[in-house]
Amino acid sequence: MRRQVSFFPLPPDRGPAGDSELAGSPHPGPAGESGFDPPSPSGDDGGLAAAGTRVLSVRELTGRIKAILDNHPGLREVLVRGELSNFKDHPSGHLYFTLKDEAAALRCVMFRGRREAAFPAWSGATLPRNGEVVVAQGYVSVYERDGSYQLYVQHLWRDEQARLGALYLALEELKARLQAEGLFDPSRKRPLPLLPRRVGIVTSPSGAALRDMVRVIRRRFPNAHLVLIPALVQGDEAPADLARAVDLANACAACDVLIVGRGGGSIEDLWAFNSEAVARAIARSAIPVVSAVGHETDFTVADLVADLRAPTPSAAAELVVPEKRVLERRVADLALRLQAALRQQVARDRARLEKMCTRPALARPLTGIYQHRQRLDELAHRLGLAARRRLERARAIDERLRGRLEALDPLAVLGRGYSLCLDASGRPVSGVAGVRVGDRVRVVLRDGALGCAVETVDVASPACSLGRERHDGEIP
């Protein structure tokens, strides 16, 4: 006989995905009281059609259940204690196991990325074993392929480390907040002074770490001056005391560099250096701070905020002060190099000077002056000759012009025996037509003038008149 499978639809007054109760879980009671229709004996789907609801696939129903679990605020982050069983370290690096107690069991998975970041770190030698009691922190969701819910583990501790797990969560929150404020930014890190005169140490005055640091500093640089600012390094009062000591060192301004630290111990012993008060005191310090907490494997918030992290207090002492003997050798080496460089420079300058002294300009510096003087004398002589020749030419031109002017000068004509005849009005008489008998004329001679009266007027050429006058004047 063929079996028939009937699906029970949800009642119309209940939401398919928003209910706190899972769909498909029938409630006890008589038919009709549970909110579900009984299956049809004949196998028809009349009841399904009457309900008017859509048939869900397994994937859709599982998805709705997964959404309910993922969005439930009480399942997003949970801490679960249980006995470990079915533990499997998969070759992929994922961890698969079950947590159980006397009444229930819970499937768990821890992916490789979370395994590597777990605290404390799980390595192959320290992985938990079946039967151990552990505390897991994570969130609940559905693995859809198997249709089962499981815990996705983010952190895993042994039961005795559960309290440390809670502290670790608080520590991660503090780190995230301080990093968001930029307190871990590498650009804030300041370099240490090369040769500090005063080294401040904030630590317990009775701890072995102080003795180690003093011994190392005295061995490396005995001249260094040490300033101890005592403080508690563990306990509930340690964070405030450490912060006060750092602030006191800055207020006194008596140190060039500051070491804040302590020796090794358990994580509880070192927890004071994970406090926010100590981190902020180091961040606001005007003095460069070197953190030296515990051993090389111990990391604290103080290490992240400090200008420099030292793996141990002794290493901090070595980082803070240089070794005096090394400095002395370095200074001596630099002095030798400086002397050699100076000798080489002096030798180069001497050779250059000697080479320059062989040049004529420096060997006989007056020769050039004498040559310029001789050249100056030649130029002066040539200038004198040119000036005289120019003056002579000017004088010759002057004489020629003077002769021309004298030839044109009417007074010069009078000097040769001629005279100038002027009428009564002072105008020259150029011919006999301008005068009449009886007119008064003025005759200008070379050395004077004559006032004359015209007695006769002869109209004839000047040459004839002159020749006749000469003829008349000859002595017989």
C-alpha cells in the first residue's frame, strides 16, 4: 500500500515567520483546538486549498528559522559552559566539537580564522581533549544543509580560564576604542634621546625588575642619573598608582626618558598595564615612554601606546642608554676620521696653493701692472699726437676762414689805399649819379674820415679816372 504524506498548513491567524513558536509543531488537544486541520483520510488536499496558504519548501522553512535565530538579540553573543565531546581538528584548520551537559548537547564549530585569533592561542600541543569542561563564546545560527542549529564559536577557554575570557573581551573593547582615538598610531611615536642625562623608572621599588634595570644601566653607562618613581604594579590599586607616577614624572620634568614596567608574572599580575588609566597616562606624557612589562611573549595595552616596547625590563635599560665604551670608541674613531679628513683637506689646499703660485699672475704680479702702465703711456702719447694734429687742422681751417673774412671786410679794403664815400644821410655813394656839385660827402679812410664838398662831377669809368689822376700826379 502506498503511504500518503500530508502537510499541515498554518492557521490563518498566525504569521508564518514572525511567531516565537516554530511552524509545524502541533499542540496537543482535540481536533480543531490545536489550530491545525487533521489530514484528510482520502488523501485529497481540500483542507490545504481551504486554508489559502502557500506550501513552503524545506529550504524556505529552514531559512525562516535561521532568520529568527540570527535576529534574536539573546542569541547573537552567548557564553556557554559544557563538557567537550566529539572533538575533531579538521585538516582545513576548523574545529568541530559538541558541548554537552547532563540534559542536552550543542553542536559547535570554530573556524580557522577565529582559532588563530583565540585567547589563549590554541596550538596543536595545547588543544582541548574530550571530557574537558570549556567555556565557549559565540553566536547561534542554523547550518542549512543539515537543518540543525549550532554554535559558531569566536573564543574558547578552559573552564578555569573563563574569568580571563571575560577580561579578554573587555580588553579587546578597550583596544578598539583606543585605536579609534589614534592612541596606537605610529605617527605618535617619538624617538628616544640619544644620550639621556636622567632616566626615570616607574616600577615597584622592591621588584627584581628594578635591580635588573639599575645593573644594566650602571654597566652600560655609569654616568647616567636614575630617578625612581615608585608605584604599585599589580592589584586593584595598581592602575591608578601607575598613572599617578607617570603624571608625577611629567610634572617634575626631571627625566629625559621614562621606563614603565615590571617583571614577569601571570596574566592577572600584568593586568594593571592593560588598564585605560595607564594607557591614557602614557599617551599624554610629554616624556618619551618605554614599556617593559613581563617577558617577550607578554603584550599589554601599555606596549601599544608607549613610544617603544621593550621585551623585558633589562632590554628596556639597554634600549634607553647606549654603552659608554661603544660611544667612546665611536668618538675616538670619529676623531681619527676627522683628523685624517683635515690632513687630506690641508694637503689638497696646499697643493692647490702651490700650483696657483706657479702661475705668472701670482709669481710676478707687477708684470701685468707694468704692462698696463706701458700700454697707458702709449695710449697717452697717441692721444697727445692725435690732439695736436686735430688742433693744427683746426688752426689751419681758422686761418683760411679768417683770410676769407678779411678779404670780404670793407675796412681791409681801406687799408690798401681805398676809401668809402658816404652821402649826407650816411649811405654809401656807389656812383656819380648819386651826388651833385655842392653836396656834402663824407670820405672814410683807413685811419679816419674827411668831410668834403663836391666841386665837380666827372662821368667816366673808374679806370680812366684813376689813370688820369695818376697821370696828372706824375712829376714832369
